[in-house]
Amino acid sequence: MRKLFLIVLVTSLALAGDFITNGDYEQVLTVGWEQAGSGSYMYIDRATTYDPDPDYEARAEKGDGSGYANLYQTVEVPTTDIDFSCHAKMWAYDNHTTAWCGAAVRLFYLNSANNILGETMICMKSTQNPWVSTPTRHVIEVFDSLWHSYSFNIDDELLNLSGVNPDQIAKMRIALYDTCYDC
């Protein structure tokens, strides 16, 4: 029997300078955010009950079966000398040798034509998950399902991505992403 559970919950996302629209999810998710997904048992929503505090959190969750749930927003950035922060909770688990899953807050670095130059992933992943750091991907792995705050300067983060030219970055895409394969 295959079992899988994964979820990404985020209380807030911020890029210094308020580049993100509705980054605290206090408005409905159609304000500022786009959604995509595939497969059954996919959930993208917001609620005040995911965290003990009274404000809203957003959830992207993909349950059993293959597919993904993606809540994302693309913003223009005038510089990469900006600060990113989020408060997130993730969980990813499978118990089958052919299956894999992962839950992540993803930051994509885009050029002016929306081509992806690289990405940073704050993620929890199952054992077979193929996400690894490369010259264009930095994986920051999470090892528990507790709420954690993450923050860093994008210029500093780009030092982990030797294959990305910071001068080409014109936009960023911020995403709550949950995926599974053969679960």
C-alpha cells in the first residue's frame, strides 16, 4: 500500500519593497495569485485555522496519485538587492520505492522574457525525490513539519547559484508548490 502526505502552508511571503500582492493572503487568492495543478486530491486554498494565530495562511497540497499543486505570483524586480522572507510549514512523505514527493516554497529568477534562469527551493522531500542543488538550483532542505521563518537577501542567495547571471534577472516568481509521483 502506498501512502503519501504532503502540504505546504505559508503564513506570509514578502519581498522588501512590497513587490508581492496579497502576500499575507488576507484577500481571496485570486488577488495577485495564479493557480495551476494536475491530478486528483489537489487543494489550493486559504484559511485562518492552519496556524494558531488569527490571520490567514495559504495551502498548496497534492495528495495520492501523480501531479502537483502550484500557487504562484510573478513580479518585476528593479534589483536583486532585496530581502525575501516567509513563514512556512511543510510535510512530504511516501512509503514506496517507486514513489516520490516534495513540498516547497520556490523562488524562480526570470529574465525579461519570463525564461527561468535559476531557482531557490526551501523544501521537504521524500527519499527518492530528485531535487538536488545544481549551478542553477539551490535546495534548502527542511527536516521537520514545524513552522519556521526563513529570510535572506536575494543578492546573497544568488552566490549559491553560479550558473545564474544576476544582471539578467528582471522578475521573480514566488510559488507554493507540492508534487508527487507514482504515489
